Amino acid sequence: MQWRYRETVLVLSTLAFFATMAARLAISPVVPAITDAFDVSNGVVGLALTGLWMAYFASQFPSGILADRFGERKVILVAVGGTAVTSLLLAVSPLFSVFVIATVLLGGVAGLHYSVASTLLARTYDGNLGAAIGFHNSGGPAAGLVAPVAAAWVGVRYGWRPAVALGAVIAVPIFVLFAWRVRPTEPRRPDDPMRERFERGPIVELLSRRRIAFTVCLAAAGAFVWQATSSFLPTFLVAYRGQSSTMAGAVFSAYFVVQAVTQVGVGAASDRFGREQATAGCMVLAVAGFALLILAPGVLALALAVVLVGTGMGWGGALIPRFMDELSDEEQGAGFGLVRTVYGVVGSLGSVATGTLADLFGWAVSFGVLTALLALVFVALVVNWALDLGY
């Protein structure tokens, strides 16, 4: 097959997502060391991680507006470059309050990437958008292959500060590569006053559309579980299942490897069989996987759980294109950023909620709540299909 420029855009956008995700995921494997160093609880660290994910999603809507005004390439470069800078700031934090601020800033700059890259792909790919977005989404799980194991190893050997600094080590070369190979992009709406894009009326109108509102609710529940899993799966494996920190980091990486491998298939399945059907299938797999994590001891059960949860948490390859299906070309920049902000900010509560539930009731209860949320998404999809509600 002849290599085309659109494949270059897809691969480099995926690498940019890899960089912004790796910096965030480098924190999770060293959470126990961070709690010890600053003498804080899981719930407090969960609050910091919730701040990270809230900032990440809160910046999605402005990122779309910025891309419409200045072009997607510039915004993605700011996202990757800012990730490098804030990762270094995180590593040198002398106080927990500074650590929290740096964590939130990391989330904010990293969040500039995803919506803008998805819009760039929608502009670049006329067909097979689900497969393209699925491939792009695999950049996050691929970061999960590298970042947790590397951060866990560096954390054990050198401490948590060099571990979180890995985000900068990864981001800098990808920034250079993206700047070198991706052409400048023409802004869609360079002359529109940015203040008008934040007016309440158009925002409410878009979010109140039946199919968009329903998809936002589904995505919020899925994002809640995804954030919680990304923040606390290694800690869950150590505290609840008795794994070593190194083993927990390896399992965490395997979880993301499964996502990276299956994301494209999930997106392609949504193109072929329908967004709702593929999303429902992901929910079934994830529920079964979480049940195994909580209830079934042993290495084989753990391995099967990782495959099921990893595949199920790739729901974005099926559900996110549903937003693009409902948005016009002119709406995709700021519109997709808006829905990402709404469902992502709600979903980011998964970190603090899961950490707090674990402190109060234990890890079985906290991960049981995540399982129930995914089951609720499946039920909502089935009811909408069975009763032909049109959501």
C-alpha cells in the first residue's frame, strides 16, 4: 500500500496522544511512594488526580475553539510541549500543594490534544473514521505499555521524582517530530470572535439534542470508570490482590497493551455493526473482567480479567464516533471539544470517588461500584434499542 500524507497525520497524532497520556500514567504506579513522601491518604492523592483529569477535560472545549482560530497543528504542539514542561515541574515539586498544582497544569495542557486531533482526523479521513479514531485512541493504551512499567522500575530504583519526569523524556522528541512532519493546518473560523463561541445559547442547544445528550451520559459513566482504573489499578492489585509493585506495574501495562491491540478492532466493529452494538459489547466484556478482578483469585483469572477489562475499556473507539456522526463539519471543532469537556469533567470524579470509597469501605466495594456503572451503561443501550426511544 502506498504511504499517504493522511497516514503520516494519523501516526504522528497517535504519537502525540501517546506522549500526553504517558506523562499522566507515569504518576499512577508511584502513588504509594507519593503518599509516603508527602504523608497523605489515597483519597487526597485521588483528589489531585481528579484535578488532573478535570483540567484535562475542561481544556477540551477551549482547545476546539483555539483550533478553529489558529489551526490544529499549533494547538497539538502546545499540548505536547506543555506536557514536557509540566512533567518537569511535577518532578521537582517541594511540597504537596505544588505537586497538586503541577498535576492540574499537566492535565490542562495535555487536554489540548485529543479533541483537536480527532477533528484533524475527521478533516483528513473521508471514510473509515471509526477505524482512524480507534487507531488514534490506541496511542493512550500504547503509552500504558511503556509508562507504568518504566515508571515503576525507575520509581523503585531512583524514586518517584525521576519516575514522573519520564513524561518530559517521552514528549520532547515527539514534539520535534510532529513539528517537522505535519503541515500547518488552515483554521476553520479564523475571524470569528472567540468570546461569541462561549455564549450560553448555542452550548445549551447542542447539548440538549437527544442523541448527543444520551451519548454524553454514556460517555461520562465510561470515563468515570476509565479514570478510576487508570488512577488506581496498580494500587488495587497491590493492596487487594497482594501483588508486588513491579508485578502490578506489569499487569497495568498489559491492560493497556490489550487496549492498544483491540482499539482499532472496536472502532472497525462500530463502522460495520453500529456504534451502539459495539459499545454494548465493550460493556459486557468490561463487567465480566471487573467481576473476575474482584472475586476470582489466581494468575489465570487475573490474566483473563486484564484481557476483558482492557478490551471493554476501549469503548471510546465505538462511542466517540457517535458524536462525530451527529455533528456537522463546522461543529466538529468546538462542538466535539464541548461534549468532551462535559462528559470528561463528570468522568474525572472517578479518581477521587474511587480513592475515597477505598479508604472508607475497601477496594472490593470501590471497584464494585465501577462494575455497576458499566452494567448501567449496557442496560441503557439495551432499553434505548428495545423501546426504539431514538436517543
